[in-house]
Amino acid sequence: IHHSQPNEIDFPKSQFISKYEADTGSFRDTFAILLPAGTYRANWYEPVSGASLAIADIRQPEQGIRVFRTPLFTTDIALRLVRK
């Protein structure tokens, strides 16, 4: 999950460069995925440093929608979900 805003810079002759400005605020996001039945290890990482922010074991009793809520993070976060 990444938070940023697009920012286009205009140049002569109708050329432009598209880039983004990272939002360095603090965030806590919620999202859902279709997850098969099983037991998983969920590890939240800070991509810029590779540091682990939170680890949890989860059990999904049957295939279905699983809602995840991120820990508090700045700009971006990654989830590594491994079936045990």
C-alpha cells in the first residue's frame, strides 16, 4: 500500500514529465482479499527499511473474504502472507 499524489511538470513543445510526491503522513488502512482456508503467518514490513512492523498468525476456517487492518505506517507498507 502506497500513499502519494501525482505531479506533472510541463515543458516546452507539449512535453511533460509525470512523477509523484510521496505523502509522508501517518496512515492506517483497511482492505479485504479472498483467502483460501488455512493457517497463515502475516508479516507487515516497512519497504524503505525492510523492518518488520507487526507479525501475526491467522486462521482462515474456510475460503472467504478476510479483512486486514494495517498497523500505523508512514507513506507505504507491505504485507507478506505465508501459508503454514
